[in-house]
Amino acid sequence: MTLMDTAQTTSVNRGFRAFTARHLDQLTTRAGLPPAERLAVRAVAEVLPFRTNNYVVDELIDWSSAPDDPIYRLMFPQKDMLPEEDVAHIAGLLRRAAPRHEVQQAAHRVRMRLNPHPAGQVQLNMPVLDGHVLEGIQHKYRETVLFFPRQGQTCHAYCTYCFRWPQFVGEPGLRIAADGGVQALVDYLLAHPEVTNVLITGGDAMIMSASVLRQYVEPLLALGQIESIRIGTKALAFWPRKFVTDPGAADLLALFEQVVRSGKNLALMAHFSHPRELETPIVEQAIARIRSTGALIRTQAPLIRSINDSREVWESMWRRQVRLGMVPYYMFVERDTGPADYFAVSLTRAHEIFRGAYAAVSGLARTVRGPSMSTTAGKVCVDGVAELAGRKVFALHLIQARDPDLVGKPFYAEYDPAAVWLSDLKPAFSDRFPFEESSTGPITSIGHALPEQTVGSSIYGTQD
């Protein structure tokens, strides 16, 4: 039985089947790639993670349009994601069947040049309690804590643009995950009553069974300070059967109902990158079942070149999301990590796409915010391009910030049509941005000055 026969069989049986790097040659053959390009793709997959599944392969990818199909590009490494010399070197190692450790060492060297933890997110966002650093917890904004349960640090499939790619590449030193159970999180929350909401993230929390997820969620229900529990997930796009036909679907939905009954707001932060992810009957059923529990579904995605970089794509996504009862939430700018240059869209173009789609939808879809850069200082929104005092500038503001006093404060940057990130911009009408170096240093959400080596450095993306 061939790989494709197996995929079709498992799809009919509705069982989950993962396809990993060892299946790449067969899958890229189906996409029509010649041998040299297939080898180059395998070389890229030594550096960046690859994982997909039978639902994506059978029901989302248009193989007649591959390798240019947007869902294919969302899933499969491309040979020009990495510098040509790096791809050629690793491809050469694979061609001559070099020892595995040589391939891994070459891949590691490339990864370390890809900014695996942008803006020092590990150093700046990891909280300390009683003198101990709490692994698997991030605290960047005053009222929000992120939690990375150990069992949730993979996904049903990996997006090629994912800013959390270091979670999936088999290097423990790059991974963010809680060492133990939920008690350290509870203790930290009790010590920080300003925290009102917890985001369970990964990876994907929906990779866990309902019984495992319950172990992390139920203790939060007893904390009066917690108003909202958020779950970051791509499962609705990549494995909606999790909520409909999987054996644990009923238990999972019962857990959602329990959270809502407790008086907490439960929000699934659903990642949809392209309208096709919203078009199958099973995803409509999954959305309806989740909404029936009282949980809210908010949608978000980054703007990615060659996948969703058009006004029509975003308009279609937002309109369909509203029609299905979801709330459009964020359009992000691709972060400065991994193959960011390959996927980057200029800030000028990003705002044009956002504005065009925003103008074409009804007020119910205008809950969405963006284009938003998740930077060291906070979420910086590009409000537009303006002429002020005879100068062409970007108008910007912070949607969220380490320093709460900066939230909503407008500021300006000199217009640069080639800029793709905040670090490409220079302040206008001032010698610094509002969040840059001061006499006391920037202040984090948990009341500590940033480490001295970060002051005055470039502002890159970080965990939110």
C-alpha cells in the first residue's frame, strides 16, 4: 500500500495520521517537484520542522495547483527559505548519506542564525518566584500570563511561517515547556493578583486529551482573580475532528461547558491562515459545537507573502468567520525569526491589505486589529501613512505594552516603503520611540528593568 493509499484509508476512517520528514520525498513527488528540488526541500526540513496530517493532505491542499497552492505553501518547506549555500551544504550531506550527527550539527548552525528566541523572550518574559525561574511560564503584560504545558508542545501540523518553530526541532535547549504540573503556575498567580487571564499555548493545547487539559484548567477555576482562560489553537484548521468525531470530543466539550459555568470567560484563539481552512463541512460542525458550550472563538493569523497577502483573502476570511459566529481579532505582521525574510510583507503593503479588507466588511468584522507587530515593547499597530508637518510618516500605537502607561499612546516613524519591522524604522518628531531607553530603563510587566544588554538594541518579535 502506498503512502497516498494509506492517507486515503485513514481519512475515510477519520483516524489521525501524521506525515513527517520521512514522507517528504513521496509528498513532494506528488506536487511535481523534480529530484533536485525534492532533495533541497529535505535539506530545509533538517533545519525547520515539517509535520502535516491526512486531513490537510486529503481535504485542504489542492494538489492540482501544487507547489503554488497556498495551503501546500503553508505546509511544505521551500528550497529558498534558507540561504542557498546552507541548503546546498546540507543537501550535499544528505546526498552522500553523511553520518546523522554531521547533518544535525550543520542544521544546528543554521538554526542559531535564525533568531530562534527573538528579542530575548526567554530572558525577559520568564518569571521568578521565591528565587526560582519558572520554566514554561511567560509574563510579558501585567494582566496576562502564558502557560506552556509540557504535553501541549506539538501541533497537528506545522505552519512554515510559525514563529514558535524552535519548539518542534528536537533541540531541548530551544524549547519552552513547563517541567511539572500546574502548581507552579497557581503559586505564581496567587503571588500576582494583577494577573486576570491565562493563555494556554504551545505548540497547541488541543493536541492534549481532555483529561490532561482538565488537569491544567480546573485549578484555575478556583482562582477568583482569573477572569478569562484562553487557549491558543490551530486545531480547528488542521484537525477539526478533535471536536466532532474523535473519541474524546464529548469530554472536551464538557470541559469547555464547565469553564463557562464557573463564570470564567473561555476563548479559543483560533488560527486561520487562509479561507480554505474554513470551507469543509467538518470545520463548520466543530465551530458550532464549540460555540454551543458558551465558549468564544476569536480568530487571528499573520500576513504571509505567497499564502494570504491579498485584500481578497482577508476579506473572505473575516466575512466567513463572522458568518460562522467567530470574532475576527488580529492580523499580525510576520515576526523576525525563522525564514522571516522569505515570508515578509512590507509594512506599507500590510496596511494597504488590512485597510482594503477592513473597508470591505461589515462592522461585525471590524473587531479585528492590525497590522500588529508583537515586539519587545508590546503590540505595535500600524495605523497608516500620513503627511504631518510636511513629512511622510507611519502613524503607530501600542495595542498592548510592557509598560501599561504606553497603551494607546500614538507615535510616529519616518516613512520607509521597504520597512518590514519596527527595527527598520526611525522615530519622527523625536530622537526616540516612547518605549526606548530612558534613565531608569524600560519596565517590564512584572516590575523589573530589562537587562542592560537589551537597552537600545533592535526591537524584534517576542512571545505574547
